[in-house]
Amino acid sequence: MIRLAMRGFKSILNVRLNLPLVLVVVVVTVCITSQFMESMNLCPTIRSERFAYKSKNIDPKVLAEIKRQWILDEGCVHGENVQNSKSGSNEQPQSSPYQHIDCSINNNDEIIDCLKHKDHEDDIYMPWNFIKRYFDVYGKVAHYDGYERFEFSHSYSEVYYDPQKEYHFDGVFLTFDTYNVEVRDRVKLVTGVEGVPLSTQWGPKGYFYPIQIAQFAMSHYCKNITEKPPVRSIYETGTMSESKWTLHNSECHVESVDNPERNSKVIMFQVPLSLSLGNGATLTLGNTVENEFSVDIKFITNGSLSIVVEGSDKKRYNIHYLTHAKKLIDFDGDRSIWYHIGSSASWRHFSRDIRVDLRKGVGMTKSKAVKKVKISIKKIVSLTVRGEGLIDNVCIQTADHMTHFLAGTNWILENQNKETGGWPIMVERRLEGFQSLPPGWHSAMAQGHGLSTMVRAYKYTRDTKFLPALRLALRPYTVPSSKGGVRAIFMDRFVWYEEYPTTPSSFVLNGFIFSLLGLYDYKMLLSSEKEAGNQLSQDDEAALRQATDLYNDGMSSLKAMLPLYDAGFTTIYDLRHYQLKTQPNLARWDYHATHISQLALLSTVDDDPIFKQFHDNWMGYTKGIRAKHN
Amino acid sequence: MIRLAMRGFKSILNVRLNLPLVLVVVVVTVCITSQFMESMNLCPTIRSERFAYKSKNIDPKVLAEIKRQWILDEGCVHGENVQNSKSGSNEQPQSSPYQHIDCSINNNDEIIDCLKHKDHEDDIYMPWNFIKRYFDVYGKVAHYDGYERFEFSHSYSEVYYDPQKEYHFDGVFLTFDTYNVEVRDRVKLVTGVEGVPLSTQWGPKGYFYPIQIAQFAMSHYCKNITEKPPVRSIYETGTMSESKWTLHNSECHVESVDNPERNSKVIMFQVPLSLSLGNGATLTLGNTVENEFSVDIKFITNGSLSIVVEGSDKKRYNIHYLTHAKKLIDFDGDRSIWYHIGSSASWRHFSRDIRVDLRKGVGMTKSKAVKKVKISIKKIVSLTVRGEGLIDNVCIQTADHMTHFLAGTNWILENQNKETGGWPIMVERRLEGFQSLPPGWHSAMAQGHGLSTMVRAYKYTRDTKFLPALRLALRPYTVPSSKGGVRAIFMDRFVWYEEYPTTPSSFVLNGFIFSLLGLYDYKMLLSSEKEAGNQLSQDDEAALRQATDLYNDGMSSLKAMLPLYDAGFTTIYDLRHYQLKTQPNLARWDYHATHISQLALLSTVDDDPIFKQFHDNWMGYTKGIRAKHN
């Protein structure tokens, strides 16, 4: 089968195909496969056509000429603009030999309209609107290189993850550097107090979802590794030298003062709270490049920070950050957005993605999902402070990832249950066919992500407060899911860590693997500490042994049970079909892609061939290459 | 989804749709589904078109008129002959708005040629030659009602079995009444001595394959139930009254004699063996209707029966049945075929399907498969006997099913191993990924078929010789497949009876279910005997308990494990993917159809909803209705 052949070919090259190769490959493909084209002997001219596909910067004129020549050679028509470029062609569309024929689907379950060549009985064409819904595939017409083609794809979800070296516990976590958790429409806002996302996925009220918070933290950790260092514009360092502060009236006051706490100059501000929001001491920013606003601030009284931004919709918006707002987030439906940031008697590093804050505000709804808002920021105009306090290091930058990473990690640290070691999820979870999980359930995926996040936080901060929390996070792995933990057993023989501790067990694959990656990160952290000559506490020695055992048990289950998730044309999300005697719960393409990435990662840390082999098979499914039938 | 809707609709009717309903349904389908047609507002005229589909005896002229009207209404073209019937149309094919467009498959894995409406971007058509190989579906252009359409089918294998009442142990076995074992090209011949098929499936030498022999026997048993009673032409009853015997020379002799053994008149014949084959005492038959020749015969010396037939190829063939032929079957490459029938000092009822014997002879090869031969029989011309013997009841009929059933049953009875109770299969069997099975392996499917066959034979003959053989046939169910039996265990908890006793176990689904049906037939036979007031022997009482236990254990395994064979778009043939950590071994469509029929049968004898539910889901897969993804 040609698609197999192609895969073979690519894997021989074992790199993204470069241009000339694509040229060869595709020409080969076309010559070998498309009988239709073969019969039209298009291969010689096709070559130049194909060349166009890959090279976006080729001169359209050259292409048009190639196509014109091709049309003259082959006498076939390829779209009107081209026709018109045909020398001496009339304006009528050229007569085509295709005529309608009825297609009876599965013995007249339905009848659709197809096309048939009037002279060739087997030269049948079926309509895309049928193929699309019947086979559940995807496609669209795409225009580029001054040329139009139909792009068919078997899956809507691409697999980007292709690790070139062994996964490392403090490195990038899968493709989390491509995640952008806070922009998801199921995230109501990034809270002003904790600086973490608030989820509305399973409840419009909004709740802290530990798995989402961990992914938020990890995504910023990974971006910090893979992205270029941030570009930063500094507007105030406490000197008032370059800064331009304007005061609303004579009752407002700012001055540069020495601050022993920080051992540097800072700006002291005093603005009566009687002034309306947005009035007070204003620092002009006028930044048209970056979106991440940050400042070091200490409020002495209640107060507020207000940012004025100019949106791509030409409107000016006021984003007010209040120490004592009534709601976490609010919007007046026009130009004003409010965030509650809470009061803190001490210095805090306050950092906000202004574009996210703007969109969450304008897109606010009472339902689960935040409205899609396209507004981007043309200019961050100014900062205005109210109340009394101290301020330093006002700057706007492209990103402040580690601040968000640490905000997420702190939430995880502070919200771990000191008894159970888990992160209870405080919303009811309904899974079709299972008893619903009342609020307070634990997830092995939360434990895994909690471990992976804190392992990185410890490596980064060396703050020992993470060590007991890490040890504690193992506990739910040892407690049966029926007793508040996440541990399940398949067929009395295979240990499993449940993403959802359902009755009966559901054995969700991707969550299980995430729980194993957490164990892996943790055991690798501790053993690397030992290798580095840092002696472990007795507790950590014990934790290392426990994490290793939990990991090994889970990995043997995974290696044994992986085939049960293979449907031969896609993967199965969980084993509810076995547990509930139903049809398999097939994984949608993005989960299938997650399965594939997870196997790719595991194949770098475990040399059992099953991971590479299943990775390749499952990758094939995204291109319609099914398992053989007998 | 419309296909679902249609299924719903049909199942409501719960009968083959009759004409007016089809009319409605299809019109609904077309109106609802085919956007393309909708946009062309074809529904009003479509109605009469659809009407044509189901009614084969509608007047083509009427159809042509309907079509002509349609074309005039809609201005679309449906095939040349129709064009020509268009009043005032020129002979040129009407200009069509469809033009070629390149389709890039899965990011340029290949490029194929599609069609696109010049004015509608999304109106794309893909070529059948791609759809067919990419999605592994089937289709062909079909002509009837003076009308042409393309018939698309998702599966090549229809499921005919739809039991209306509870399965009964002496009734029809699944769809075995549609089986025609002897014509399969893997059957070298039906042997002249035993009267059973000789298989070449796994070895060109040919061997007796108990499963095939049981299916041969059962198929005739079932045909005898479902077919009309045979039509019979009688040529000789021993009286010589109506018969016309011609003698080759004066040394040949025939006369009607009293036969005390049979207590009736029979024909005695004496023909010197010095005469060449085909010469001797000849009875003119001249039958142009039936194909099944049968005779009661007793050879006193060596001898032969020769049948002269006229083939549909106008050639005359001589089929010689010899008591002492060198080979089981032979062919001179032209007109003579030889079969070895062995000598028997006693009377035998000798019955042959002459068309099968002709085709096996002419199609003979040295390879595994018999050549496809299309010759049918225009006339059975004559019978000639040589040697000395007695002959009676020469007749030609449409069928002689119970003779073949009993021939098969006797082979099964006589070839059961009296120690193991099994039917050892004397060819090596290789299964990909498993250690190959050396000759002499046992199959749970052979045990099941053996039971089902002998149960029916006992019910039919009341011959007690079957009772110990039935009891003995249970033994391999109790012996591990590793120790020469067929018993395996899945995950230390589920008993399984192996079609192939592989290492590791392969858990083939259809063979397992056949093994359960054998147990079911046997336990139902014994319990029905008790209900009928016939006391069972102690041995049979014990066998009844044992068969019941084996059946119940197997059924609980089946109910638990059935979901593991569900791939969400087809079924899985066995569990080698779990055992060998490979991709699932998907069942090809005819095995999938077998799975469906087996579930249909089980749903009539076991009220667990799983059978009906999985039957319906699996039936859906044959129409492309997949399991949901999350």
C-alpha cells in the first residue's frame, strides 16, 4: 500500500523531508499511485507542481507559467484563473466528461449523488460531504502559491512531540511548552490573589482544578526553557529619573525614597481613596510591543492599580486591580474591567498578562465558557495607583514565565491535603455508565502532575519545603480508589492509578501514564541528588524506594495492558467497555495524539520495544493505516 | 446520523421493506441527506427514480420517460442513452461544471486527482479508486431497470442469519444450510470410499479435516430441513421392466434375480474385466434435470461404474468409479476422470453429485486449490457396469442429503481417538507469532462440531453407538491445551476452549463459540431425552452434568470477554494482540459476519442482554456505524 511505502521511505530518511526529497517522493507517489493521473501521464509536469507545494516563496508567475504549459500539454482544466491564462481559450468552462450517477449506500440505506466518467464505468467520484460524515475525516480547499488544492486529513490533531534525546525530570514535559492554559475558554480568569487559573469546565461557578493549575505552572516552566529570553521595557526603578508621573490633584503625592527592606530606592505613593478609580498618580507607559505587565508593590492601605490599554478595536479599556474588589473579576459591558488582587502587607511581585486579563474581562459570561474575544492590545497606555504604598520595578515584557510557574507551584504546595497527600477536586464528576464522583475525589493525574511540578520547583528553587510535600504526594497511590485513593487493580493482577476513581474502575490510559511520569520525575530527582553526593534524609530514602516500586508496578501493568487500548484504527480512551460491557470508548484524535506523545516519551526512558512499536502503529492510525485483518 | 435513523426505521418495520415503504424511506433519505440533491431540488422527480430501484419488472420505456422529464426539469445529465432521448438536445455531452483539483492526502503523503465544482469551493468529489483502497470498502456499477447506479457497500459479507425462534439442538445450525462445502476450491474431492471431502487447505497432499467433514455433514443435514423434498427419476428397480440395458458383446450378461438379502428383485450383471473401461452392460439414462446419481450396489468381483455425461461445454465426459483405482482421483486432461471407490463385499448405497465429481476432476491440480471450472451438466447419458455384481435402485435426483450427512457422521464416529476423545488434525498448523502446531493437534471447534453432528445423527438414527462417542468427545475440553487438550485460561480466571491450542493461548472467538454450541446441543439432547421419559445411563447422567458445567463456565467467560473483541468499527478475531503485544488481529468481514450470526443464535438461548446488544452494534459496523469517541 502506497501510504505504507511512503512511511517506510520517510522513516529511512528519519528526518523531516527536505525539499528535493519531497520532490522525488511525491513524484514517485503520484507516478505509482494515481492511476487516473498515470493515465493522463501527468508525472513530468506534476514535478514542478509538487515543487510549489512545499516552497511557499516561489514566484507565482513562474507557477502560473508551469500550469499553463501543463494544461496545454495535457488538455485538462485546473480552475478558472488558470483557464483565463490559457492562450486563445474562450471564457466558457471546458466541457467535462463527468456526469451524475446515483450511489446507493449499503443497499439503499441512503442514495447520494456521485459523478461518473461517461466512457469509463469504473471512473467514479464520490462527494466530499458524504465521505466526510461517513468516514469522519477532514478536509478543506487551500490556496497558496497562487494555486488551489484540496487538503484531506485523516485526523484533526497533529503529533508534534518527537523527542531526540532521553526525557529528563527537570526538562520540558512532553509538549507542555505549546500549551496555553489561561487562554482556554474553560478558564474563567487567572486569579488576582493566587495568580492561577480558575476552571469552569465542570461548573460555571468556577473552582480551582489542581490538574489545570499544574499544567498552567508546567507550561510556563517549559516555555521558559524553549522560548527566547523575554524582551523587557523598564519604566520605573524607584529613582523617578526617567519616569513621568502625573498627579490627578494636589492631594496626590509620589516620591523616590530609600527602602531598607529592599535595600534600594523605591517610589512611595499617596493617593486619597476618595478619588474615583483610575485617578491618582499616573505613570505613562505607552508600550506598543509587550503584553506582560509586572511590578513590585507593597500596599500600606487599601488601594488599586489601574492599567489603561488601547485595544485593536480602537477602544480604550481600563483594567482595575483592587485590593478589595467585590468579585474575582467583573466587567461593565463597555470599557471597565475589575480584578480582585487582595491586600498584602508585604512586598509582592505582581505580574499580569494584560491581553489575557482584557479578553477574560470582555468575554465574561455566566455560563461555563468564556466568550471568544479577538481584541489584541495596540498600546499599554498608562499605570495609575491609588491608596498608599510603595512601588518598584515597573516594567512590561514579553513574558514572565517563572513568576507564573511559581504561583502555580505555590498553590499546589499550599493546597495539598496534609492528611491524604492528595489534591481533592471539589466538583462532582459524572462519567457515563459509572456512579458519579462527589466533590472531593482524588485523581492519579493530579498526583502525577503535582509531583512533576514540585520536582521542577525544588530543582529550581532548592527550597526544602517541597520535599515533605513530594513524599506526601505518594500516599494516594497506595490507597484503593474505593477508599479515597487512586489505586485500582485490573483482573486481580495489574496495579493501576486512576485518573477518575470510579466504581467500577475505568482505567483511563492517558491519566495513568501522567501519574507514572510524576513518579518517574520524583524518583529521578532523588536518585540524581544521591549521585550528586547530597545525602538523602531517611524519609526521602524511603520515598525513593516507594516511588520506584510504584513506578515499576505501574510500568509492568502498562506494558501488559497497552494492547487492550489498541482498536486497530485508533486508540481506546479507557476500559469501560470491559468493565460495563459496552462498546469501546474510542479516544478522539487529540487524546489519541496524547497517547502517541506519551509513548514517544516512555520510549526514551524504557527500552522495552513495545513503546516504539505501538508509537509507530498508533501514528499510522492518524494517517488511516489500520491494523491488518486476517 | 441518517444511517442510524434508517436503521431505526427498518427495525421498527422489522421486516424486509416492501415497495411503498422503500419509496417513502428512500425519498426521505434523499430529501434529508443529500445536500447536493436538495440544492438541486430533485426530490419530486427522485421519487419515481427510486421506485424503479426496487421494482425490477417496471417498463424501461416508462423509466426513460421519467428520466427524460427529470432531465428537462433539472437540467442535469444522467448517461448518454438518456441524453439522446432528450428532445432537441444535440449529440455533444452537456458541459459539466466539474474540473480537476489536486487532493493532498495527509500532508502530501500522496497527491490524487479530485473534481471540484467551478463555482462552489466545498463541492468536492474524490475518486473511487482512492476511497476504495484507502478505506477498504467495496462498490460497483450495476445496471437494471434499464438504469445505471453505483452500489457502495461497507462490507463484502452479508449477514443472512436472523433466527425468529429459539435455536434447537436438532434443527438448522446457524446458516449451514447455505454452506456448500464440497464445491470449495480447497476441497480436492469427495472421496469415493468414505464419501467425505478431502481438504488441501494447509497441505496440497490432501488430508481429512474433521471440522470440514463435520461442516459437510451438517450442511447436508440442514439442507435436508430447509430445501424442498428431492425430485427423483428412477431408472431401475431390479425388474428390468422399463429399463433398457445394452450389452457390449455376447460375453456380457444382465438379468433380474430375486435377492433374499434385500428381499426384492435386483439386477445381476456379469462383464469380463478384459473389456476396456466404459464398455460392458450399459443402462441408458438420458437425464437432463438432476445431478445426484445414486445406486444400491454389491460387487462380487473387482469392477467399475462408468457414467457418461454431456457437459455445458458440449464435450462428453466419462466418469469412472473403480473398486481398485490407483489414485483417489485422476483426470486425463481431456474427457476421462477416475475415482477410487474401494471394494465392498456387501451392499452399499452409492450416491454421487455428478457435477461436483466432474468439476473436481477437470479442475484437478497439483497445488492447494482446485481450478475454478464452470462446466455444468446438460445430460447424464448412461451408466455402464463392469465386473460381476448386483445392482438395484438406479436413480438420479436433485439431492441425497442424508446419505452425505451419514457418510460424514460415520467418518466422525470412526475417526474419533478412543483414548483422548478428540479428532487429531494431521497437518502442521502455523499461526503468525505462535509456535507452530505439529500434526495431531486438537481443536475445540472440531469437538464442538463433532458433538453437534453426532447429536443430530443420534436424534435421527437413534443408533446408540453415538452415545459413548458423545461422552468421550467432552474429554479434550477438560485437558489443558498445553497437554494435548483444548482448555485454556485467560488471566487466571476465564476458562476458554481453543480452536487452536497454541502457546501462548490465542483465544479465537468464533471457534470457542462453536465449541460451546456443541456442548449446548449435547446437554439439550440428554435433558430432552430425560424429559421424554427415557432414562439415561449413569454415564450419560454424568456426561449431562459435565457438559452443563463446561457450557456454563464457557458462557461466563464469553459474557465477560466479549467486549475485548470489539474494536469499535469491526471485531477482533482472537486475543493475540494481548498475548503477543501486537496490533489486534482484525476479523475479515466474513468472520465478522460469523461472529454476528453466533451472537444472534446465542441471544435465542440465553437472555443476557449482552448478546442482543453486541449483535446490533456489530451489525452496525457492517454499515460503517462506528462506536462513539469521547
